[in-house]
Amino acid sequence: MDNTFIIDNLLRQNESDVLEFKTMLSIDNIAKNVTSMLNNRGGDILVGVNESKQIIGIEKEIDVNKILNTLMYDISPAAPVDVQEVAYDGKKLLLIRVWEGSQKPYSYKGTYYAKEGSQCKNSITHIISDRKQADSNWERVPLLGADFSDLDMEEVKKTIEMYQELGGRKSSDEEEFLINNGLIQNGNVTNACVLLYAKNPSRYFSYSQLGIRLSVFFSESISDLMEVINYNDNIFRNVEAIFSFFDNYYSKRIEINNPQRMEKWNYPRVAVREGVMNAIVHRNYSNYQGFLDVQIFPNHLDIINYGAMEPIISYANKGTVGYSVLRNPDIAYQCYYRKLIEMRGTGIMRMNDECKKNNFNKPIVNVDSDIVKVSFLINDVHSTKMKTNNVETVSINKTMEKILAAISEKPNITKKELASICGITEDNVEGNIWKLKQMGKISRVGPSEDGYWKVM
């Protein structure tokens, strides 16, 4: 992934307790600084740049896996760290990004390090109080009545596999992994653990704490509601379902620029996903009146979240990009392991960059009290076919083709049967059927219960 926009942003800043420029590549020095950043507010280390912010580059080969293994195995407790080689201005740089640790204090080879100004020193004077405060956060509180048997072990195993692909330590079993990641405290599963992995989290949380509501509108008026889908499962299954809906709703188009034929999404896919994940990670789950709404209008998509953070407020008011202070670090860590989010506060920058690269307008961020609204301008995708000189756009996707074939063969087919044939959820079947109706491809004959589909 092209992360040069991150380097651009870092070079506009000066060194501080959250930003280090290094000319020489020293794994030992990097590990000490990463440990001190975990014990502080997190930060970035950029190797191949001097104190004057001149690009020096790194001449020798960079073994990213070796560096990552050192950081993952010699720093304790384990914490997510992002290490990547970046080509910038014709030279090789090394970028290390780290969040503030959620299980302070952290040590490197048995020694604790903390930031004092721009210096990295052996000290834990302020770290213990930070750890006590972190353990009292809502996501770390044990959830009474819930236990290990309530968790979906397949989801936990999936995270462990992806965590180990990133170089993380091997766990003897799922319980050990959850304990090491702070999701089981003193034998009790935490609020965050249930939100992430429970088979049926709605047993323990209200919809306003857990669910995501997706609304689709016929027009720009909120009174012109077409349908509402409520996602009320654990975080990972909610994310999978809503991302699948987006892909099916907007679909791809085929652009033929002679002689090349390319498939492109009809919406800024990466940016919208980033916006949803940003809302999930920063959501205020402790508030019973909280919410996360996604609203789809003919020409724009809005993500509305209860849980404003200072960097987002600063961006909305001043247009400056700040770093996110994680409201829910345990949830963020697990989402990072699942490759659903990037490291350390790049959400707004990444959304802007992805929209720009794919010829979409930048998202508009508005903050009103504790409510954040991110709006993506997206052209109407309800038309079936558009044609210009040498570019043809087709909006029927493969899932729609399967639905049309199944309806042709069995007009009274059920939504459940279509979901099984297409390998998607029933909610996604509804979304595709609605689009096919809007496109004039199918119509419903008779009542909704006893009627049948007719392919036009």
C-alpha cells in the first residue's frame, strides 16, 4: 500500500515525544524507543531522515520481518507494532508506528523505558498509574454473567492466525491469547471481549451500544425511507455483513479504455471502509444512548457516530490532521490484527488519499458535540448502463446475475434459498433484489407472501 502521504505528514512536523527521526538503522535503539512510546502516548519512528528532516535514506537491505520479530518477542507484554519499508523521494525509509500501550508497563529485554521530553530513559514512575486508569476503562471491565463458553471460538482462531502472520507470539490456546491481550481479566471476559467475539452479544448489550443501523433512502429526504437493516451481531460479523452490503449495493463498473478493460468500484471502497472502522474503534460503547448509523442517499453516504475524539474535532474545525487517542485500545488492537484498520491515527488522511486516487470528492467531516458525521459524495448508481465515447459502465454484478438465473428457474424462490445459492446473507439478497427492481429487471407479482418473481 502506498503510504507516502503519511511520510509527507510526518515531515511537516517536528520531533517530539511522539515522533523520532533516525539517520541510522539500529534495531536495539528502535526497540527502546518503541517501548518508551508504548509506555507514553504512542508515536512514529522514521529511519533514514536526519534531525533537519533531510532524506538520507537507508543503504543496506532492510529485513522488516527480523525487526518486527524483535519488537514482538523482546518487548513484553506483546503489543501491535507496524513496521514497513517505504520508498520516498527515490530512497528507502523505514517507518515504525505504534499506539499507546493498553497493558503498561512495557519492558524491552527486562528493562522499562519511558519518554522524558525527547529522551528515552529507564523509568516507570508514571506508568503504573496509567495502567490502573487503563484497567478501569469500560472495555476492560468484566461483564457479569458472561463467560468463555459464550464466545465464538472460530472468530478467535481467525484472529490468532492473522496475528501470527504479523509476527505475533504463538499462544497455546484461545484462552491464553485472550488473557495476553487483556480480553480476559482475572478469569472473567471483558466488555470488549464480548463485543468482539460473543456468539450472541445482544444478550448483554442494548442495541444502541452494539448495533449498526443502515438506512437506504429513495431521495435526499430522510422521510423518503426505503428500508432499514439492523446489524446486531458481534463486531467482526457486523463489519463483514455491512461491507458485503456496500459491495453489492454499489457494485463494480467495467471501464473499457481501448484496449484496456478495467473493473472499478462505483464508490470509494477503501475510504468508506476506513470511515466505518474509524467509527467502530472510536465509538462510545459505555453510553446507553450511543449509536452508529450509516445512511445511504442517492448521491451520498453518511456515517454518523456517537463518540467524537479531539483529533477528529480538530480536523473538522481547523482542517488539521491529528493523531487518534484510542478510546477502545483492546477493540482497536483486535481489528488491527484482522487487518481492518491501519496503525496509528491515519484514518482521515487515508480516506482523503483514497478518494483522491479514485477520483471521488474528499469526505466531509462535521462534529456536533459528541456526534461525528462523515459524508462521502457518490454519484447515483441506480442506472443500468451508461456509455460514452470509449467507456462503457455496467452496474449489474455477479450476485445479481445469480439471483436472476435462480428466479428464472424458480419464480417463487425464497429469500433464504437465494442467500444459500449466492453465498450471501438474506439482508444482502434484499439489497440486490431492490436494485434489480429499480433497474427494471424483475417485478413482484401478487402479494409479498404468496406471490412470485417475474424476470422482465
